[in-house]
Amino acid sequence: MKTIALLFSKYTSRLNIKRIIEFVILIYSGFMLYSGVSKFMNLLDFAFGMTNSNLFDGNTVFFLSYFIPLFEIILGVVLLFKKMRIGALYALISLMILYSIYLAVFKYYAVSGWCSCGSVIDLSLTKHLIFNAIITIPLVITVFLMGKEK
């Protein structure tokens, strides 16, 4: 039992927690940068996916098709600055929750359409909701660890 406690304390040292936080931040920063750039590169598909869902009117789609990728790129960059990191993490968690709500509404109420989020992997809407939940968990844990670190 003493060995397990010693091993656990080794991996939860302050230095290791900082490394874990930095690793998670770099992964999500890259994820946001990729997602935003991918949406800009396929802007017509991204906008058409929102239009085709019948959830938004044309003006809203036009605004969102530029705002969302720009916001993702800004978040990806801001995550790299330590002084703004916690705010960016909260914004990213909020974005993931809003996107999950959009997917749920899209899944149950949209007449037609598909997800055009620019993802690397092609997922059904149900699997996409599960994927969003799974990738949001490390963000919440990171915010918690950053709070404990202070």
C-alpha cells in the first residue's frame, strides 16, 4: 500500500501537474487552430452545412461561418499565453458545450444536413456528441488542476 501511495505522489508532483497542463494546452491549441483553419479552407461547405440544417437563416449563417473559425483560431493562439489561458479555457469549454447543444438540436430537429465542422474523422451526429463530451472532460480537469496549482 505504501508503494502505491509513493508511486501516486511521484506522478502528482507539482512539476508533473504543470507538464500535464502544458501538454493539454498544446493539444487543444493545435486542435482549435486546425479546426478554424480547416473551416476557413472549406468555408462554402461549412456555411452550406449550417444552411442545409434549416436551423439558421442566411444572415446568421453568413455571420457564423466567419465568426466561428475566427474565434477558434483566436482561442488557439490565446491558449498559448499563460496570463490569458484560464479565460481561454473557459471560453473553449463554453464553445464545446454550445457546439454540443447545436449538434443535439441538429440531430433531433433539423430537416436535413450533415456536420461540416472540419473534423479529421467522419462521425455520425451521435458519435460526434459523445466525442465532444469526451474531449471536453480534459479541459475541465485542466481548469481544476490550474486552480489547485495556485
